[in-house]
Amino acid sequence: MASNFEAKILICVECEQEFVFTTNAQEYFAERGYSEDPKRCKHCYVKHKRDKRNGPTESVQQELN
């Protein structure tokens, strides 16, 4: 099966580093109905999800008080 996707170089909004949005990842996104490209590299995405799940860290909570 031929893919109509080509690998893309994107910039992470968190670390501002380039990362590759592979053809396999694009197919995965398309199969799930995602219409936008990812905004974060894999490392920053995992960190973002972990931080979101665990809530603000202790240092952030101190800054808020």
C-alpha cells in the first residue's frame, strides 16, 4: 500500500527543537481523525502529559501562593 504522506520537519513549541513527523506517525494521526500536526516532540509531549496528569509541581504551587 503506497502512502501519500511525506516526512515533515516540525518545531516543538516547548523546546523549540526540530523533530520529524514521520509518515507512519502521519498515518496514525489520520486514522484517528486528527487534523493538526503535533506541536511537541516526543520528549516534551510525554513530559507535558505527565505534568498535566500529576498537577502543578511543588515549586509552581509555591509561586502561586
